[in-house]
Amino acid sequence: MGALSSVGTAHVCPSPEPYRALLPYIESPAVQIGAYTLKAFPVLVGAAIITQFQIVLRRAPRYGIDRVTTSTLAGWAICLGIVGAHVFDVLAYYPERLLSNPLELLRLWGSLSSFGGMLGGLLGLYLVMRMRAMSRGDMLRFVDCLLFALPFTLAIGRLGCGLHHDHLGVSSNHWLAVAFPDGPRFDLGLLEFFYTATMAAVFLLLDRRRWPDGFYIGVFFALYGPVRFTLDALRVGDARYLGWTPGQYLSILATLVGVGMLVALFGRRRAIAGG
């Protein structure tokens, strides 16, 4: 879910004009349970994981994948996604932590990366499906179910990021900026929540008809990649390589995969129709 810790102050732009209408700053809700403080972020992350699992569990049988296989594969995808989210985050965003303490890779409860979760989940899932000798068609249909659920999952998780304020962007007087105590700036977790929630609504509308297998893989990456690239350009404090964050490089890759998938699907469909 992006790098979830270590917010810096680089790339902060001065406010060139008086404040405009800004989104209010909301302290992250918390509940005290004995000596433990339960915050909104871990609750929403847990809710996002449950949502992903439940959507896939209900959807996959519609495409000929039984519930036992679905629950097993969804469980693998979620677990491997969590591992990938942390490992990628440490390697790409905080390599200095690994150099100082190699055991940092084992702290799966630490910082996470959304793109790392996608990579870990999809690559690990592919290996699991190959080991189970699934057909290419079933693989494609199952991953399609996963990607259909992802906007809902990301929206819930990014709401947690927005409440936790752990993805700070550049200073701005834009009406979508948040009135932080130290001045207005973009809250990128909140902005991504707005966008992924909109994507989820679009997916619900698209689900009113049947599409070719792989359609939601293409649509998700084609819609998510360009916006994520733009949001990452507004980040402060993130590691950058040749001027871009790791997320921006993966955003370009995601966009190319999504557009390429859609072109291939609908090109094949036109060829069959004209055949």
C-alpha cells in the first residue's frame, strides 16, 4: 500500500496563494482496550483482506472454479501478497534498513507496498496454480476474479492510509488538499481512496454484463497505472531512482500490461466476429 512509514519533507512547494476550500484534517480514530490502543488503520487493513477473500469466494464459482479451490488459492494469494508487500517495500524504499538489520525482511507487520503486494500475490499465485496443474483458462479466470475484487480492497485499505496520514504529498492550496495542522498539503492515501472507490463503482456497473476472460485484469491495470503514476509524483520523502519512485516504474508497467491485455482481448474478439 505504498510505503507506509517514514514521511519526509523533501519536494515541499511553498503556498503561492491564500488558502482555498480544503478537506478537513481528521485525527485517526482509536479505541483504548486496556493497555492496547486499537487504531483505525489495522482494522481497515483487516477489513480489506476479508473483503478481498469474500468477493473472490463468491465470484469464482460463477466461472467454474469450485469453492474449495477458490478458498485455497485466495488464501495463498493474500498470504503471499502480504509477504511481497513487505519485502518489496524494504528492498525498494528502505534498503538502508536491510543493510543495518537483515532480519527486517521478516518483520511482516512493518511497512507495506501495494505494488509489492500485487507482485507477490500474483507471482506466488501463478506458481501455486502451476503446481496444482490448473489449465491456462482457469488461471486466467481466477486472476480475473482477484483483479475484479482489488479496487474494493484497495479502497478500504487506502481509507486507513488516509486516516493514518502516512502518505503525505506536496504542499498545495488545491481544493483536494487537506488542512494539516502545519499547512495544507495533499494526502495521497485519501486521494487514492477516492479514486479506487470510484473504480469499484465502475466495476459494479461493468459487472452487469459478461466480458471476455481477463477483461478485469486489463481494465484494472489500465485505469490504476496512470493515476498511481501521477499520485506518486506528488509524494514527499520516498526513495527515487533517476527521479522516479519505484511505484512510478511499476505504474508504467501496469499501464502497458492493462492496455496490452485489452487490445489483445478485443482484437481477438473482432477477429472471431469477422471470421
